[in-house]
Amino acid sequence: MLVACHRVSPLKLLLVAVGLGLPAFAIPVDFRREIQPILSDNCYQCHGPDASSRKSGYRLDLSEMAFAGGKTGMVAIVPGKPDESELIARIDSHDSEEVMPSPESNRTLTAAQKDLLRRWVAEGAPWARHWAYVPPQSPVVPVLSRPPAPVRNPIDAFILARLAQEKVVASTEPSRPNLRQRLARIVARPKADGILPSSEAPRSALIRRVSLDLTGLPPTPAEVDAFERDRRPDAYERLVDRLLASPHHGERWARPWLDVARYADSNGYSVDAPRQIWKYRDWVVAALNRDLPYDQFVIEQLAGDLLPAATIDQQVATGFNRNTQINQEGGIDPEQFRIESVMDRVATFGSAFLGLTVSCSQCHDHKFDPLPQRDYFRLYAFFNNTVDDGHGKSTPGGTLAFDGETGGSEAVRAASEEARADLAAFLDTRGGGFAAWRANLHPEVHAQLSAPMRAALEVPWAGQTLAQRRSVYGYFVRDDLEFTQRVEKLNALERSEGKAVTTLVMSELPEPRRTTVFIKGDFTRPGEAVTPGTPEILPPLAVENPNRLDLARWLFDPAQPLTARVMVNRIWQVYFGRGLVETENDFGSQGSPPSHPELLDWLATEFAAQGWRMKAMHRLIVTSSTYRQRSQARPDLELGDPLNHLLARQTRLRLDAEWVRDVSLTASGLIALKVGGAPVFPPQPEGVMNLGQSRRLWIPSTGEDRYRRALYTHFWRATPHPAVAVFDAPDAFSTCTRRIRSNTPLQALTLLNDQQYYEFAEALAARILAEGGRGDADRIEFAFRLCVSRSPTADERGRLLDLLRELQAPGGAEPPATLQEAWIAVARVLLNLDETITRA
């Protein structure tokens, strides 16, 4: 028996009522779930927040205005009296001049929607504030007398209580029926007594799942064996604590945050010049590893430069807002693109911390949420007072230098030395005309040369340095293509070689810029002046003349309804494939309502109560029975919950692009686990760097840099590494709060044929032969466990043995493969398995 009441969807209540022979009107109308979506989708365009498009002065998004009516003076909604309510009269009207929505809006209400609105008014038109704008309160945790699975923490109590209330019937048909058939069968057939959760995953699957989720790396066979042997009651919790303490935890969880921060190693736009900001990336990794509380984590990124006696680290953290693109094309209006950068920061702030589409208010009042354009520019004012971003300049402003540190890779330095030697050898044979050049140089021209060039001309060719020869030959011989080409290659390498390390940071101007509303979003049309401020729909910022630091602290005001919900929802999303609010970047009226609202609010309040400790939230989620369930699809959920919103099982997730590479690297034994440092350049197909406007060099890294984790791969916005892009890595042009997961043939081709993956297969084959035992069956067992952390089935083992024999059998069209070649083929198969690149 349950000691708590949980929301059930209106459709389910309707079905239950019909199934029990009760009238549909016995179920009260739910304003948030049933009425507000109708108003938002059909009415707000003409009667919403946007004053510029509002008809008759009537608003339906705010209760006090919705009941009052517009300019006509008619009472729109009379609670309890639908026949006296103009709203009902308009939706029922057959007069094209009167009916609402108007025909010109291309929207119509269904009979069911009209009936809902009438019933709502008849029931007194109860109006509830949108759930996301109400501060979360910690709900009562359900108590279950006979839970069908262990209740390890409150997460399980909420999930199991919801499952117990669901009424889903298994399908017996071979194909899926249409919606009408589904509803008819659910109503007509006997109901199940709730949904049972899935059983716990096998220990080998569990350690692989939690290792990938907490560190982005799979467990070794020895770690799997140790966990399977460990029968202590807290063996799993000990495993979780070890993974949370790993330095690789910060690397794994830095990646989704860097997506939000739109991190990249280049400036974007068509020039897409390289930039140094990897110190910010390393700050994120380190902050997550030391479990910096989320409030401090955010405050330092938004306004670390404004903290009293700000440390170097706190200044580095402000790179969050310097990840905007920088346009260095000639002939641009620098002010236009400075403004673009500020607007990008506002959009990122809204998505990252508020879960609201604030940019919809950039040109006019928001169409669906109470966010007027004036509120947008009040937020804009917080970010409008920073130093110039370097648009149109060769060097951006707002940089922090690190004395004594140099960047660049060993591969680039080696390539530079080789290019210098090549140029020197070339110029050794080109000095025959030097005496004639010098003798024929007119005195007036000689006087106009630079001092270093005049000095070089006084030195015989044989005694000149490479730099002197390079200058002299380039001046006197303008049409030697071979010399152009050599110098361009060396110049490009020298630009990337061992420069002093810098990073982009925020810095406030001594005098603030004037901020105005832009009429229709056009920066050339300034309107009324505004001062920094927060959206009126949210708690006020009670500070005079607030700055970015005040804004950052405001996010953690106890009355703030969004900050905690947005972050715990994004953490949940990583573990289960979708958030409790599926539209993780839109908690507004057009977004999805939470699937488990009480659980969302409990997690949000618990997050704050735990001191905003992110590791505490990770531990809470991964130690729950809900997380530990098997992920196999279930026939009994095929109709009622095919997308697993109810969480009666775990969700199978294709690994993110970076972890696809890291899993293969780990299996091969090549992975270099150094944490932090300058970006690296693993192999990629030739010609990729020719796809942008400016050709860039990509010198493949050597040594351990070649096998670093994909988090450290240099990311060009215009030409990202193809093996990362093909697995859906975001482009870093704007904030990304959730990656898509596609399934394309190019992904399989990449795993089979990309140069780096072929290297991984070669190394995996060598490892199998060296460590896997003497017999083929033992080697297949070893290889399988390296790739998917479990033993192969008899059928899987047999098919791989058949492949080995076929490859080495004589008499075919191809000569028999050597032992090494045969095992490379097997390794390529294993690295291309769906299970290898899937977190199950």
C-alpha cells in the first residue's frame, strides 16, 4: 500500500474511468497538463506575452489579465459559468469574424479541446502557476509496504510508486496497432497490477556501465573479475567510491559541461584561427575532480574575475564566457560581432542555468513565456561591460598569460626542425646570384630596406644564417614557387610551435557601456535604456547596481526555482538518456512537463541540501536500484512505455563520440592516461583541413600524445576531426545541452577503416597474441572481455573461430592471411560491435 499520492496522466485516468464505467467528467481537469498546453499552442501567438502581436489588448498567459478581458470590456472567463464566458463563446462560434483561434492563425481546436476548456471553466477555472516558476519543495517520499525491488534510496521509492500505479497490458499482436486499437484494448482488457521493475543487471554489465558513466573508461578484465568475486554487502558502493575518486571522473563529466560551454580550440567563423583556451578545459576537469560545489563552480565561471582577490584559477574559470566565436575577417564591423558575442552569452546563460529560451525575446516579447524583450536586454546588460573580444583583430583581447609555460606538441616541433633543414638545404644551392643582386641594388632602394636586411647584405652568402638567407632570397627572387611553398609550410609550423601559453578570460571595463533595447533586435536601432536586471517572472535581484557576480550569486538564491532543477535534470539525462524533463533546455510553457515531478523536486532540494556537491548526486543516482536495472527491452512495455519514460528498466545508450575512441584505445592497450595539457592531434584522413576557408596544418602527434583521450583532441570548429563529428559531437558554435545519437553507415565505416582505428586493431591483435593464451578459443575469450567486459556466448565464439579459419585457409581467391593479419581482422570486428560502443 502507498502512503503518498502521485500524479497520473489524464489519459490514464480517463481510460481507467471508462474501463470502470464512470463518466469522463468525474475526473477534474488539470490546468497545467491539459489547459495550459492548449492555450500555449493555440492562443499565445495573439494573446500572449508579445505586446507587438497581441490582439485586442487581451492576454491569456497571466491569470489576472486572462480573467479580466481585453479592450472590448467583455469578461473573458467567469469561473463556474461557461455560458457567460466570452472565451467559451468565441471558441464555439461559427462566425469567421468571431471564432477563436481566428482562421488566419491556421490553428483550430478539436472538439475534445473545446470540451476541456468548457469543463475547466465550469469547475471554477482553477489557475496554477507554471510548475517551473514555483520554487521546489521537498515532497514526502512514498512508503511502499511490499516493494517489488530493493528501495536503496528515495529515488527508488518515487520510481516504484509510479510504476505501481501504471496500468500497462502486454501486446499479443505481431505488429504494433494504431492508437485507436491500443486505447480500445487497454480499456477493454483486464488491467495489470502495476508494472514490475527489471531485475538487477549482471555484475559484469554493472561494473562496465558504472565505469563508463563515471570515468568514460571501461573496466579491465582483472577489475571485472575482482568485482564478481567481491561478495561484501557494500562491494558495489566501494566500486562507486573508487570511480568517483579517479582523476578520470573529471575528464568524463567535463565533456557534457564543455558542450554547454561551447568549448573549442579555434575562433570559428570562416577564418577559424586557432586559439588557446585549454587552460579553461583543464580547470573544469580539476574542479570536477575536487568536487567543487556547483554554486562555486558556476560563480567562478560567470564572474571569477570579480571575486575579491581573484586567484589565477578563478580568472581562468571565466573562460566559460570567452568560448564565443571571434570573427577576424577583414572589413567587418567589430561592434556588430562584439554584440553577437554578448548575445551568445545571454543565450548560453539562459539554457545552461535557467533552462529557458531567453533568446526568443531578443527581437520581441517571448511568444509563449512571460519574458518580455526588456527582460532580455536587462540580462544582456550584465555581459555588455567586458573588454573588447578582438573581432576584426589578429589578437583577441582579454587574455591571461602564463610565464614560463609553452605549448605545442613534440610532433609539431619535430616537423618544424625538418622543414627548417629542408629550407636550409634548398637555399644552400641558391646563392649563386647573391653578388650580382647586391651589386645591382640601387642606393635609394638599399636605404629603404630594414636594418636586418641591410645587415644581411653585408655578409657573404656562405656566412649568412638561415633567417638572413630566407629574407634575402625572398626579396630578390619573387617567382620561385618551390621557395614559396617551403616558407609557407615552415611559417605555419612555427606559428604552432612552442608559443607561450595564454587563455581567454573575462575582464570588466572600468566604465560600463550604455545598454539599450534594440528595436526588433537590430543593434543599429537603439531604443530605451535599461540597467542590469533579472526576469520579472523570477525572484528579484535585491542589489543596487548589480554586476555579473551578483547575477551569478542570484542563481543560488533559495527562492530561485530553476537552477537546481535544471542541473539535476541534466545529470539524470546522462544516466538514463533523457531528463525527467525531456526538453532539458526549455522548462517554459512549450517544454515537456516532468515525467516524475515529485522526484525532480526531491532531487533539486536534495542537491541544495547536500551543499551543491555534484559527486553526492552522482553517487545517489548510481547506487539506486533504478540505475542498476537490466537494460533489455521488455514485451510488456512495448505499447505502454516504448521509450522508457517510466524507468522500469535501464536504457541502452550509444557512447558519446569521445568515449567511442577511448573504449577502443583502452582495449588496444595503447591509451595514454595523462590528465590535462595542450591539445593533441591524432591521425585523421588527408584533406580534412582543406575544407575550411583557410588551410590548416594537421601534423599527427607522436608518442603518447597520439593516444591521449579524445577529450584532448584539438577541436577546429570549421573542420572538426571526422571520427568525432560522425558520432554526433556538437560543433561548438553555440551551447549544446544534449547530444543527439544517430545511427549511420559512416560510423561503422569509421570504426573499420579510419587510420586511428586500424592502428587500434593492430595493437589489439598484438595484445591478444601476447596475452591471450595459446589456443584460439582462449584468445577469443580474452579479446571479447577486453572489448565488452564479458565472455562470448558459444555462438559468438564459434563464429569468430570460423572467421579465423576462413582467413587462414589456403586455396581461396586471396592468399592465406598470416596469424597477425587474421587476428587484426578479428580485432576490427570486435571494435565495430554495437556492444563495444554501447553503454548497456
